[in-house]
Amino acid sequence: MIGRLTGRLDYRADDHILIDVRGVGYIVYVSDRTMMGLPGPGAPVSLYTDMMVREDLMQLFGFPNLVEKEWHRLLMSVQGVGAKASLAILGTLGADGVGRAIALGDWNAVRAAKGIGPKIAQRLVLDLKDKAPAVMAMGSTAGEVLGAPDEAVVDSADNPPARRAPAPSSRAAQADALSALSNLGYGLSEATAAVAEAAAADPDADAPALIRAALKLLAPA
């Protein structure tokens, strides 16, 4: 299984590129968003890849970071979503946008991708709502191989108001929710406050429920 390619970009087509790796050319299909971030022909390039193998077909799909690769695999686990549809969704929304849409149950955002109808969009949001937090917690630049390196983790010295210590399961859910919100670009203080408010309203909420509730507090409709 080919998990990553590093070489020279030979040419770019509408939906794929050719990467020369020590004299061997690999055709790799990418989303519109990924294509826009690639250099010109002749430049070095590195992409994480996912291989699809069928009886009469073998294709490679490329991603700038591990989280987009994981989203691709997760999106394709939904009935009716193939590789082309997955790339269309990622190309339209990006990794962060996909996570936000699923967490909020915003199937209209998913529907904005080319070729995605309302039934598929609704099914996707419903099927992935409990699986999305694990991918969201990875961060949108996890394992980035193109562009800027990962930002350093910010450690806050602020002491929040004293509260009764939550149960271990509650702490884990809040930590996962906070990580996901931070990876979506929210500041540590506002994300912490939103997660705390959501947890106070529903102490037994799991991570997906906390993320949805916190996002509604941070970005009310």
C-alpha cells in the first residue's frame, strides 16, 4: 500500500497530477483545494496518499495532510459517497469545514459540493456525527507536508474559576471537544468557556454533543 509520495511534480491536469519518484511516474487524483496549493511543474512535492483497488481499476488519491486523508476514508464509508464525491466535498469545504458541518448537522453546507444531493448530504451528516470528533481532534494540519509547519501548542497559564471536578468520562469528553474546537481555529479561552457552558447544561454529554453545543454558542445561527 502506498501511503505517501515525495518527488517532482511533472504535470498538472484538471483533477490529477503526475509525480515523478526516482524515474517512476505516479498519477494522483486531488481535490480542487489541494490542486490550488500545489507548486508548478518541476517543483518538489509531497502528498499523503490513499489507494483504491478494484478488479479493473487502481487509483491513488493525494492529500496535503493526514487529517484530510482520514476525512476521505471516513467520507467514503458512507453509502453513496465514492472517491469523486469525497474529493468534491473536501475541495468545497476543506477538512475544517467538513468537521464543522457534521458537528452542527449542517447538511446544506455538504450539499454545496458538486454532485452531492440532499439525501446523500443528510445521510453523511447523520452517519458521521459520532465519528467526526476523533478526526477533528487531529487538527487540520496534522502531518502537513505542504505549506507551513504545524503551529506550536499554546499552553495557557490562566486559572479558570474553581468548579467541582467532573467525572473522568466527562473530563475526557470535554478535552476532546476543546481539542476539536481549538483545531477549528477558536481561541483557547473562548473554546474553554463554550465547552464549560455546554457541559454545565448537560453534564452527561459525550464529545460529539459537547462540540455541537459549543459551536452553537460560538457561532449562533
